Amino acid sequence: MIAVASEHRIWISRDDGKTFALALQGTGSVSELFVEPSGRVYAWRFDIHDHHAADGAIHVQSENELGIADLDGRERWRELTDNMVPQVARDGWIAGLGVGLGAAGVEIGRNGGDSWSFVPGGEQWNPWLISLGDRGGVRFLASRMGKNDALDRGMSLLVARDGRRATAVWSMPSAGPPSMPSDETPCAGFAGSTLHLVVTDRKAGPSGTRLLSVGGDGAIRTRVLAHLVGGVVLDPGLTCEIAGNEHAAYLALDDVILRIDTREPRVSDHTSNELRAIAVDSHGDLLVLARRCVHRFHAASRREDELVCGPARS
């Protein structure tokens, strides 16, 4: 199952990319699109418009909706409250960022969003990245709420299971103030229960850019990217993205893509230029969005094919 989106439209393929059909049509822009391992597709649409009242006053109204496309073709919509920003879904559970009355942090939705609740202890943290495990277990990468991220750049990995309070299982030590917080952690991503993140220390030169992998058991592995990517200048302005799931994980540095979940990271032989985004399908194959087209690189056969291309404007 593959889902792609433009600013206003969504297409879903349930035959491994052979055909695509429009789905989850509605008003507003497509702000987020994500897929469960089961193949259920979620789309967050957000719209702001003016409402003219009878007394002539103009009120700004917003619509915050989550669309769900089930495997049998049914579609349903749910209104989101608490300024909810959904990020990930698994087995009918949804996780995202919420800001409600007297509460804020990671919010969990059950049964496709029938009911919602905040993760206990999450109000003390500013989440950057969220992952869902079995039975609604949640893991998230966060910094302390109320801290100045430009001065305190320490990040922590927190875990909450079975409705219990979120606890930090790993923390990245802070080491002096950077000029920009993004220089410290340019990108991060979950692949199954493993958190991968790139950490940059400009004072250390090229050897200061490292790939950290934090396993579900808390084991940490550190690799120096300069030893893995020959000829790539590792500076803070480098485009950086990590994508993965239970089957594979990839790191994109500008147009260079590495598979990073293997014992020895290796460069992918994709041929796409002007790369804009990457993803991983249910087979562990790499999906690349470049020049308005989605390409798939088959890891086993080392074959690349073009799945779908969008219009120049949509």
C-alpha cells in the first residue's frame, strides 16, 4: 500500500503502485499523511477561513479534521480538538501533539480517534518526534519544556506504556551553546523500536557529525558519518532526513542516501536528483520523492522504478 499527497489531493494505491485512486477528498490543505503497517491511511486536513456574522463582524474559523481510509475502501472523518497535530498511527491507535485546557504534550487516540487522552508526565516535555509500538505504547524524542533550546540542547528519549507515566530512558548530554539548535540535531527518525539521529558538533569538524542509534533495549551505537560518506561535506546546512519502519531505515544527506539499519551502513544506488523526501514501504524498499515523481528502489534486486508523477501545480 502506497499513499501520496499534493497540497490538496491524496492518492492511494492498494496494488503495490500499479494504479492510484483519489481518496480522502475534502476542504483545506493536506498537512500530514501517514500509513499504518496494516495499510490504513490517515490524512490531517487543516483549513482557516473567514466567517461573516450577521452584525457584520468577521470571525476567523478553523477546521481541523482527521480523515481515515480503511482497507475496505470506507472513509470517515473525525474533528480534532485540543489543537491536535496527529503524527503517527498503528493498529487503530493515533499519537500526536495536543494543547488542551490545562494540559499539553503527547496525546493518544484510541479506536481510530474515538477517545483521546494525554500521556501522563508528557506536559513537562516538548516532543519533536513520536513513535507508536504495540498496544499504544509510545516513544518520543523531546526537550524539556520551558528550556531555551538555543542554550540547552539536551534531548531525551521517553517511553510510556499501558497508560503509565512517561519516563526518560536515554538523554543526550548538553555540550555548550550552539548558534542554532538545528545544528545540534539536524534530523532524527524512528525505525521500529530504534531511534536514529544525526548529531553535529561543529567544533570537532567533519568527525563531529555522528549517527546515533538507540535501540529498544537502551543500547547505543555511534558511527562517524565522515567515515561512511566519502566526499560529502558534513556541515550544518546539509539537508538531512531519516525514514524507516520495522523493515528498514534510511538516512538522506542531500542526494546521498544510506541504509543505516544494517551492520555496516551502505550507500543506496538510487539515481534520483533534486531529492525532496524519502519513505520506506512495507517491503523495506526505499521510496524517493524527486522532481514531482515518486521512485522506488528495490533493495534486494537493486532495481529502481517510477511509481507516479504529479502535475507541476496541484
